[in-house]
Amino acid sequence: MKSAAYGLVVPTTIDEAVAALVEHGPDARLLAGGQSLMPLMAARVVRPSVVIDLGRIPDLFGIVHRGDHVAVGAMTTQRAVERSETVVQHVPLLALAVTRIAHATIRNAARSVAASPTPTRRPRSP
């Protein structure tokens, strides 16, 4: 089945992405890796009016060691987390845990933020 028609917004900054979310409200969905959202859209379980693609926002990518913590950008792939020397050195349990998430092929595309559940239904009104 094909997904229903939707608009596409491709911001290049976090501020632009937030503005698009504010403008389009609850009918917008964020696209990270697409592993969860796209099949739901194809099955028409989720029918956003607008999809906001986060893939062109450089500030959401990367792994940085900052003092006493390691920051992982929301769009950083799970494979990048797994292979990062910074993560291996400073957060070895995370590097090991990522290898247990899925097959390497999936980790190459899956984003660190995309591991969060995607809401598929809205609560019913009483």
C-alpha cells in the first residue's frame, strides 16, 4: 500500500525544524531514519499532513566528549555510536549495548534518537 499524500519540509537548522513543528502542529511527523515512520505511513496507520526531514541539520549529527560526558547527536547512526573511539573509551557499555540492538545493516541507517517509540495513535476523547 502507498502512503497518503503529505507535504515535505527539509530544514537545515534546529530553529527551522522547531518552526515547522509549531507551524504544522500535531499533524506533522519528524523523519529521522525512517525505519519506523515510513512503514507506518505505507500502511496508513500514521497519516501526517507534513513530514519534517531532520537529515540536513548538521547540528544533530556527531559524537563529542565534553568534560565529564559524551554527547551523541540525535541523528547520529547507531553504527557510528558503536564504532566511535570516544564512546568505546568513555562509555564502553553503550558501545557494547548498541551491538545488541539490531543487525549491522539496520544500525547503519537507524538513528540514535529513532530508538524511541513512535506514537501511532492519539488518545481517544472521553
